[in-house]
Amino acid sequence: MRTYRIAIVGAGPAGYFAAQALQNSASDDQTFAIDMIERLPTPWGLVRSGVAPDHPKIKTVSKVFEKIATAGNFRLFGNVELGTDLQIKDLTDRYDAVIVSTGSSLGKKLGIPGENLQGSLSAADFVPWYNAHPDFTALDVPLDCDTAVVIGAGNVAMDVARMLALEPHELDATDTANHAIEALRKSSIRRVILCARRGPEHAAFTSPELRELPKLEHTNVLMDGNQISAARDRVGAEPEKDVKSNLDAMGLIVEREKTSHERTLEFEFLLTPIEIHGTDRVTEIALGINEIKDGKVVSTGQTKTIKCGLVVSAIGYEAAPIEGITYANGKIVNTDGRISGTNMYTVGWAKRGPSGVIGTNKSDASEVIKLLIEDLPKEPKNNGDVTELLQGHTVVTQSHWEAINAAEVAQGEPLGKPRVKAADRHELLRLGGL
Ligand SMILES: Cc1cc2nc3c(=O)[nH]c(=O)nc-3n(C[C@H](O)[C@H](O)[C@H](O)COP(=O)(O)OP(=O)(O)OC[C@H]3O[C@@H](n4cnc5c(N)ncnc54)[C@H](O)[C@@H]3O)c2cc1C
């Protein structure tokens, strides 16, 4: 029986699904010993730090991750960062294969003047702030203004807009970070405007998320019926299935009777951000007005401004580079997941860029694992254990993580929350008994 040693760097969905594909590929003559290395004291990637707290069902996929982690021949090395605590060569020398599943964590820039003003944030910072990611607890999120503008037309933009527009007590039963619930409770924001560059028919929202919006109890969701009808005219009688279902969902939003709630979430289409104005902080955003001509989005040459104190851009993500790995267009350079000239592979958002839901990473990882297994040498290398390099370093093992998890869940129970997340690294380590 040959046992190949495989390192997986990044404990998000893609990393776990890669581990699962390896476990499922074990046979009578070969097995895999999996070491999963994660920079945070907590695993689960964006399932913990990205998925919106008011979508708890989606997070139940973490049960699958825990099953994988406890299936045997699996070790977690949490609180260990590749590029800082370990280097690429440490892993490529010791493991038969190294899988990089470090995701895509940097927000793409708008690239417009004023983007660096106080009150201009990226969803890549704002989302982990409300999700208790320990690197973002100190983020300055000014909520002392009436209006916030969110730039983008995907589900992340919608999550951000919804989180800002909700009545904060709707978050009481969620695992939103305590510091964020407190800040949102004091928030003066009553108007959230989501601005999309293209038309309603081009939006990357998915229809289940759109269909949820009219159910918001304390927020009026507004869309311009004329913009939706114009989009319907443009797509004709037989649009693509997803476009049809989005436009139908938008139609329901338009038709819904408006209430007297003071909170509004407004969708505006065909607007391109040009400049964020303000001297020391955001006071206004200028946007170019677009139109659709011959199926193309073009500028009308006209502009408009919206007075606001907060701008959050949600226009995509790029991978944070790790020394020794080549990146292009915000992702790792790879061929079907193989990193050329090395025994490294990549899966998930680090490989494909920031697209696809959690499940997409499963099929993607199993395809890459097939190639990895084809490439394995006849005999495993047996070249030392990574623990020898981590002497004196505080490593969060699976049992430490289980203690953190149990403590968070226990704290949430009397409050009717799935968990109370610790947002501080030291506190997380303490909960793990470290
Ligand atoms: C805001 C947001 C909301 C989303 N909501 C949904 C949703 O509701 N439903 C859905 O299906 N999908 C959703 N998605 C998409 C889903 O989260 C992704 O498809 C999935 O998380 C990608 O998995 P990944 O493993 O590639 O990356 P990630 O989940 O980002 O995991 C990467 C992991 O690598 C770790 N890491 C990074 N660098 C290092 C390093 N140098 N050393 C060690 N570890 C490192 C990170 O800490 C992280 O744990 C959402 C995405 C975002 C951004």
C-alpha cells in the first residue's frame, strides 16, 4: 500500500472538495495523507467570512467539510500562512503534491479619483468586517450618513446592499460579528442605492436572491418599472433562462406595493462611477449615464451625482499573490489546474477567478484531482514532516478548531444564534485552548 502525502493550502470550499476527491480516490493499493494548511485559526474560507449572515442554510455545507476533516488521514494546520510561516519549497520538497486553494481575497479597484477617501470601501473589506474575519475588525465603516451607494451587479453587491438596508434587529438571530451588529444598530443609513453599469438583463444577480428581496420586512425595495420593461423589450420573446428568471424576479419587485418604511434599497441601472467627491471623506459620487445601442452599453455623455457618505464597490476579486507562484489576471497561471514545471496544482477561486457558487468548486476540484493522480510518481517521496518546521509556532489542529467551534456555538445557543463568532485571533486561540 502506497500512501502519498498531499498538502492543501487554504481551508475554503475548494480545499475541502479537493480533500474529498482524494479520499474518494483511495484504493486498495494507494491512499492519501492530507495536510490542510490555513492562515486563519478557523477553517471554511468564505463560508465563514463571505456568505451573508442572513443566509444560514448555505453555511450548512460546513457539515460536509467537518465530515471530510474527520474521515481519517487528515490533519488541519490552522494559523499557518503559506508565504510567512512556511514557504512553497518547504511544501513542494516534503509532499508528493501541493494544492493551492487560497481563493481570491483582494477587491478589484474602481480606478477612479476619490476612491481612497474615508467612506470609500471595497466589499472585500466590508464583508469580512461584518463576518468577524480577524483581519478586518478595525475597519473604519462610517455609517453616520443618510445614503450609501453600492457599486456592482452581482450577488456580493446585493449582499452588501441588503446588509446596509436591513433593520438591524433582523440580524439578532444571525452570526453577524457583534461589533458589526452594534455599529449597524447605530447606523443613520436609510437609503441604499445599488448602481449597475449595464442593464437589468445583464446583471449577474441570481434569481433566488432577487426573489428574497420583496420579503424584507422593514425595507422598501425599489426598481424602475420602465427600466425593467425596456430590458424585456430588448431581450425579446425568448431570452436565456437565467435572464428570464431574473427579469421575472425584478418584475415582482416592481409590482410589490410600497410601504411606509423609511428604509429603502434602490436599484439603478446603466450608471458608471466616474469620481468620488469629498475633501477628507466621501460626500458624493458622480456617475456617467449609459444607454444600450445595438445591444451595446454606451455612454450618453450625461452625468448625475448622488449625495452619499459611504460607497462600497463590489466589482470582483483578485487573488492575493504568494511568493513563488505566478499570477495573471488576478488568478494563478495554470493549465486545467496544473501549475507548470512543479508538483503544485490549484483549485477554486485561486484557479478560476472569483466566479461560481460553493458547489462549482466541487466538480472543479475533482477534475484537478484526476490529473494530480495521473501525475503522481510510482513511489511516494517520504521526505520529512512539515511539523518539524513549525516547532514553537501555535498551530490550530482539528481538535483545537473543534473546541473553538463548540465554544462559539455554545455562546450562540441562549441567544438564538447559530454561533457567536470570536473576531480576535487571540480570543480564537484561547477558545481553542491554546
Ligand atoms: C461575499 C461573498 C458571498 C458569497 N455567498 C455565496 C452564497 O451565498 N452561496 C454560494 O454558493 N457561494 C457564495 N459565494 C461564493 C463562494 O464563497 C466561493 O465559491 C468559494 O468560497 C470559493 O472557495 P475557495 O476555497 O476557492 O476560496 P475561499 O473560500 O476564499 O477559501 C480560501 C482559503 O484560503 C485561505 N488562505 C488564503 N491565503 C492563504 C495562505 N497564504 N496560506 C494559508 N491559507 C490561505 C483563506 O484564509 C481561506 O480560508 C460568496 C462569495 C463571496 C465573496
